Amino acid sequence: NIVRDFFVSTTDVSGGRSDAYEQKLADARQIAEAELADEARARVTNAVDGVDLDYEFVCERMLMVSMSGTAVVVA
């Protein structure tokens, strides 16, 4: 993690894109999607409408990903 963080900060300075950082964001999104789907299934629904994805920086090295939506039954 220290090496990844170093390269991310170096990329931030140089203005490039960080593959490691983008992969972490993709992983976090997949986890949020899976948790939202699990919660919808637990409520005996079969779809989620109006999904909202939000990224928040909690502190310098911590990012919070949240996803919300309305669980619905589609006939």
C-alpha cells in the first residue's frame, strides 16, 4: 500500500492517471453494487431504480463509496 500510495501521489503531481487508484475505485464500486443487490434481494424485490453512486474523501488517504437506490418489484 505504501508503494501504491507513493505512485498515486507522484501521478497526482505529474497530472497522469493512476491505474492503482482507478482499480481501487472500480473495486469499491463493485462491492457497493453487490451490497445494494443483496439488500434488495433481502427485501424480496427484483430490481433497484434510481441508483446513485457517491465518492467522498473522509481524510487524505481514505475514500468512502456509497450507493443508494429504490428497491422495486418489476412484474
